[in-house]
Amino acid sequence: MMTTGEKTDPQSNSLEHLANKVFAMNRRTLSTALLTVCFWLAACQPGSDDQQSEDMSTLDGMSEEHANDTSDGSPAADVEPSRAVISERLAYAEVNEELVYGYFVFPADMLDPLPAVVMIHEWWGLNDNVRAMADRLAAEGYIVLAVDMFDGNVAETPPEARDLMKRVIDDPDIAVENLQQALAFVSDTAGAPAVATLGWCFGGGWSLNAAMEFPGEIDATVMYYGQVTDDTDRLSEIESPILGLFAADDRGIKVQDVRAFESALNVLDKPADIHIYPDVGHAFANPTGNRYNEAAANDAWQKTLAFLDAELRGDPGR
């Protein structure tokens, strides 16, 4: 295990017991714990022709936005966690008979299970910058599982990222199963009393997808400029409140589409807080890339923390 910051000693025995409980899972026990969650997934079919067309349109838009981008870390990933955290690479799922490894992190002084956030990476993949954001969020008092949707691959260039994202578009059922098992892991194995999803870009779209696919398992949804829809049939499935953070100058996730999404949620009386930041573009808060905007990113992060506090801990006063 790996510690970020200074670890406090008085609770080390209890902490070690808790860490061992969470991390001591071999292939056999993981398979047993997750076996029952897979069978119904054949009924979940997000890959219709219309959806495929929407996905490809979003991919083209993101490719345009990221054409001159880099895989270097942004200032969002440079912020040190506010307190010590403990992290581990561990298997949280088994898909197509292959273990899926994510990044699991929680506060070093945690004694009892905390609310959890399933964090979904950008189109670059589960890289060190996303792990840094997981550390940063965990330090705020959450269990965080940063999932891997790209089979262990991490992009270094925009064409590589496009290819990885397209693989998910071509076979979305694998991603659905991946997230289902991630939710089961944080709820059943880590014992989280409440669960949110959070993602940027590619991950923002999948944060919303998870809310539509698994409405009874998610208590809050955070999406940073991810793919949206105004399909009321799909949106009607959502049970969790949504925090949506978007960019006015985003050519991939267009403002008119965000407004249509917001209107559809309002028609359905779904609780949603949608913010469109002026004068910023796609990926303004990404932990990876060179499109970072400090003012908008900091405001969005504070809104994220306040939203998670209110929805996962019932604390509206941050």
C-alpha cells in the first residue's frame, strides 16, 4: 500500500485491519462476490443505432477539441491532498474472464466506511493525473474507486485516445458491466453507505450513463462536459440528482445540446444543477491536457464538493 502525505499513527491498528479487509481479495473471492451481478446485463443495450450515431458524433467533436492537446498533467492534478490518504491498485471486477484493476483510495484516518465515489477517467485513460484527483477527492472524506474502462491502456496522443474511446463505443456492454461491478464493489465490499459517480469528458458521459443504467445503486451523479441526451425515455430512469458542469465554447458537447438535456430533465422533474461556464472550452477542468482554466476549474471543484456533501452526507452547508 502507498500513503500520500503524513500518516497519523494512533489509529494505525484499526486502519490496517480495515485496509486488510478491503484489499485481501484474490481471484476466487472476487469472482464469487461479483458473480450474480453479471447475468441481467444482457438486457441493458445502450448501443442502439441512434445511440451509436450520437456516440460517434461526440467522439468526432472530442477529437476536434483535443486535436492539439497533450497527455501532460494539468494544474488540477498538482494540488496536494488536504490530508493523508492510503491507496492501492486492486481488482474490482472480472469482465470476459479477465480481472479489471482500478485505483482505490481512502483517508488514512478512516475508521468506518465512508461514502464512495466511482471516478471515471477522461478519454486518455486511468493515468497518474486521474489517480492524483482520486487522492485529492478521497482526502475530502470519501472512498474513491477510479475505474479503468480501457483494459489497462493509457493514451499518450489524441489519436490513441480516440481509438480507445471508439473501442468502448463499439462494445458498450463491456463498459456497462465494468461499472456495474465497480458499484457493487464499493457498496458490498467496501461497505459505502452512499455512492456517487463522477467523470470528465468521456467519463462524464459514462457518469450519466451509469445513472440511467443503475438508478437504484447511485445516490448522486457528477458529470464534467460529458455526452448528454434529451431522450426522455432514457432520462426517466434516473433517480439520482445530477450536477452538470459544461463549457460555453465546447465544440464537442454543444451548449444547445446541454440546454436540451436540461429542459428534458426539467420536464421529467429530475433534480439537476446545470452550470455552463462562459469563455472556456471543453476539458477546462481535466486533470490531463493543456485546456485547463483555473478560475472555472476551481469553481467547478467547489461546486462538486458541496454537491457531494449534500447528497452523500446530507450536509448542504459546505
